[in-house]
Amino acid sequence: MKRYYISMLFISFFCLFLECGHAEESVDVSTEMHKEVFDIGKLVVTPSRIYQPYKYSISSIDIITERDIAEGNVLEFTEIVQMSPSVDVLENGSFGSVKSLRLRGANAEQTLTLMDGRSVNTPRDGLTDFNLFPVEAIQRVEVVRGPRSLIYGSSAVGGVINILPKQGRGEAQFGTNLTYGTYSTRSTAQFLSGSCEKADYYFLNDFLMSNGHREHSGYETHRAFANVGYAIGAGRLGLELGRFESETETPGMITFVDLDDEQHVTSGFVDLTYRADSEDVGDIMLRAYQNQDRIEFLESQNPFTKDTHSTKTWAFEGQYAREFHIMHQCVRPLVGLEFQTDKLDSTSSGKRNYSLKGAYVEGELRLLDAVTIDAGMRIDDYSNFGNETSPSIGISCWLKDSLKLRTCYGHSFRAPTFNDLYWPREDWGAWGGVEGNSNLSPETSDSYEIGIDYLWSDRMNVGVTYFQTGYDDLIEWAMDSSFWWRPENVGKAEIEGMEVVTLCNLPFGLFAEFNYSYFSKAENIETGKWLTYRPEHCYKALIKWSKFRWCKATLETTYKTRRYTNTDNTRVLGDIFRADISIASQVREGIEIGLKISNLFDREYEDIENYPVPGRAFLGTVRIIF
């Protein structure tokens, strides 16, 4: 199999380079490539679940387009968002390992991940398995920084990441990807898309294998995704289906290596959604979906043991919004309902379940096309915790379409997960242990932010945002001085900081984005200790070169300062500097090749204590569309 992939990659690259003479003439396309970045009229969907111009949004939003994804030669979802402001990616190792995302210092469980508006955080641990998402099927990603519990309920504390999948357009297209790289990483993907009359379709099947950068860290996965739709009146009835299977070898910490453990995951979803947008009727969204997830932890020592944890989620969501124009003002009320049931069937934690009912209302008032006032409230009724209320209000004001002032307040919450409450006691002897805490309470937070955005024609955009979040009953899984891992309501905590974002359209086909995140405070108020894994400073720089249509290059660099790894602040991970570079070339119509070098300077570091990150790695890709 290995020789097959190597041979195919070599033949493909050789044939493609012979065709370079057919490439288009050199043209400076930098303005065309990046003008969307500076377009305040572009549409966003995540803040209120309806499409609205970015101009009227009170939220801080980052948009990663299909072009950005393709030029980055990414193979994992976390690579797509790793350069977004205030996004911190924590890696546990190679492909298939657990990777978590934090927004503005919030825990991964406090960052809500959506697939086309459907929540995918598992109720088992509140996390998202980002391996579920085939990169080839992603149209774009919207990252909303700041609380959005008003619309989405639990877990939208630090922000929301919404993954928007591809839909078929135009004539039928068939494409295939072939990827090979370091650690014998190889991947293939095939997709079919198109539309005819009122119907559209997109199908994807992909396969990924890797030997990993450590002993016993291999990974193998197969994913299938389908998105079909049919136009009904002014709307679209869409059906999304997904299936994911993986086998992962788990070597554990470098201080306690275990070379016979494995993890098997099987998950899937069905999502039936109707969306309609009409001036006469309004904006309607109706959705029914099911998520299911099964994870097996296998221990191959004698005696053989296997722990199995299965979760299922059934949900229905409905939302209605409509704009009313009075004189030169616009009023847009929005109402929504949500019903959800979550079930756990675990060999160690037993059978558990809970249900929730949620209702929310939001109103947006636009004055003279310059001032936007947005306010609303959501009420959630949990069968195991009772009621939680999430109010929110925000104001934005444009001055001459170049200067935007904005401020907002939001109250959010996160309910404890099944693992938080019921994880069984595991005593590891001298190495400590792990156990849940059935006495946990939901954590709540109050967030404030104030920001200013300045658009300097189509050449520069500068944004500065100050944010503050205060937590009550914050739930933290952390290791104490005796090496025991437990979740606790640590009482009061506070995160305060600032983010600066600068976008520049430069001469010679260059585009640059620089962002800086600074935490002046991220501490447990009761103990005065710094919260774990929050760097005080984080600098990111992204530079793109797209002078010619047939060749584009991207350089990404990240620098993070030291982080504490335990609640006592006695153990520290050092500073991190990382650089990735990628090159994408369209050698002729429908044929693209790419090369990516990750961890360019082969730095040795750890995002999570005792879990080393892979060194320098190369990845080559060929993409052909028929």
C-alpha cells in the first residue's frame, strides 16, 4: 500500500509539471483574492442563525473561506482556525489525537462547535472531535468571539465556531484528492457535486492513515458525507448525512507510556432542515436531527478489558424572523424554540439521560443604516438542573462607513457533562487517579466587551477589542498536587484581556494579517492562581503571496508565552514559536498541487504537558476536478 501511494504521487507530480506550460499568464490578482476581507456587506449567519450583512453584526467575527482552506493545504480542521484571533489550539499529538480549541481563554467545553448550525459538542464530555469533519467538504468557517448563549444556549460562553458545508452548484463535477507526507501519512478523497433544476447534491468519501510521530500512535479513519437539497417555494429542504469510523493507537504520556491501548470511534448524524427567506413571509428555519457517538477504549493487557461509551442526541429547533421597515428604520424581531434529549449508555458510568426545553427572543433595531441595537433573552429548562436564563444586549455604530464602534454584554452558562458528573473512580496508585463529581453545579458567566474597527479603504483594517468575563462556579478538570484529576466548581474566576487584529493588502500581491491576544488576568479569584493553559501573550502572523494565479504561498507563525499546567501554578510549559508554510499551484484548469511544511523549524514543544507535538513534517497534495 505504501509503495502504491508513493508511486501515484510521483507519477501525478511528474505529469502535472509537464503541463506547466499551459498555465495562465502572470497576473497580479491580490486585490481580487482578498477584497472579500474588507467587504462590510458580506453575509454572516452564525450570530443570529439567519443571513445578515456583516455591517450590522455587533459580534467579533472571523471568516475563513473555501479559498483560504485550499491555499493552506490543510488536512485537519484545527489547522483551518489556528490563525484566528484569540483561538488557542491545544494538541495532544499526531493525527487522530485529541485536539481542543479555546476562545478568549474559555475552556474547550465552553466553546460551542456547530455544523451548519447544528451543535456537535458531545454531551459525554462537552468536547468536539474535530477529526469528524472532512476538510474537503467545508465551504467556509465562521468564528464568533464572545458569548452567544442568547441564541445557542449552553456552551457558547467563549464563542461559537460554525462549519458551513458545501452544496452542489452548476454542472456535475467529480474530483479526487491524493495526499502523502511524513510519518507515512496518506489520504484519498473523492467527491461528486452539482445541481439540476430544483435539486442540488454533494457527496464525499475520504480515507486517512498515518503511522504517527511516536511509537504506537497510528491512526486510520474513514468518513462519508452527503448534502442533498430540494427547492420548495422560497426555501430549501436539505438533508445532511454523515458517518465516521476511526481506530487510534494511544501511547499516553511520555512519562507513562502505554503501548497496547487503542481507541475506536463510530459516529454519525442525520439532519433534516428547511430554510426559507422571503420578504413577504420572513425567514423560517425548521430542523430535526440526531447525533450518535460510540467510543471504545481497549486495553490489550491480560486480562483484556474494554470500556464502551455511547451517546445519542435527538433535537428539534424552530426559528422565525422578519424585517419591518418604518420610515428609514428597520426592525427585525426573532423568536426560536428548541427541544433536546441526550442519553448516555456507558459500561463504567451506567445509563444516564436528561432533556431540555429552550425558548429565545431577539430584537434588532437599525437606525439610519448606521446604528444597530440588538437585545434578547433565552430561557433553558433542564430536567436535571432547572432553569437558566441568558440575556444579552449590544450596540454598534458606524461613522462614515469607515469607523465602527461596538459594545455588548452577555450572560452565558454551561451545564456539567456526563463525564463531569459520573466519571467512575480510577485509582492509578502512585500516579494519582481520576474521578467525576456528582455535586457539580452549572457554571455561569457574565461577559463584556468594547471594540473599535477602522477600515482604511481596501488596504487596511484595524480592530481593537477589550473583553472581560467573570465566572461563577467555574468547572475545571485539573491535576492536584497528588496527581488526581477531578472536576471542581472553583468558585469565582475572571478572564480579562485585549485582542488586536490588523489586515493589510500590500503591494506585490502580498496580504498580511497580524493579531495579538493579551490576557491581563486569567485567574481563580479565590486562590489568586493563574488558570491552567492560558498564555499571557499570543502573537500570530499570516502572510499570503498571490501575485500569480498559478502560484500562491502562505506563511503562518505563532508565538505563545509560558503556561501553567496545574492549579497550584508549580509546573510550567515554556514559550512556543511555530511556523508553517504552504504552497498551492493551479498548473492548469481543474488540476492543483500543493505542498505544506508544518513546524518548519522543527521545534520541540508541548501544548499539553507530557504530550509532545510532532516535529517538522511535509505533506504533498494533488487535486483533480473533472
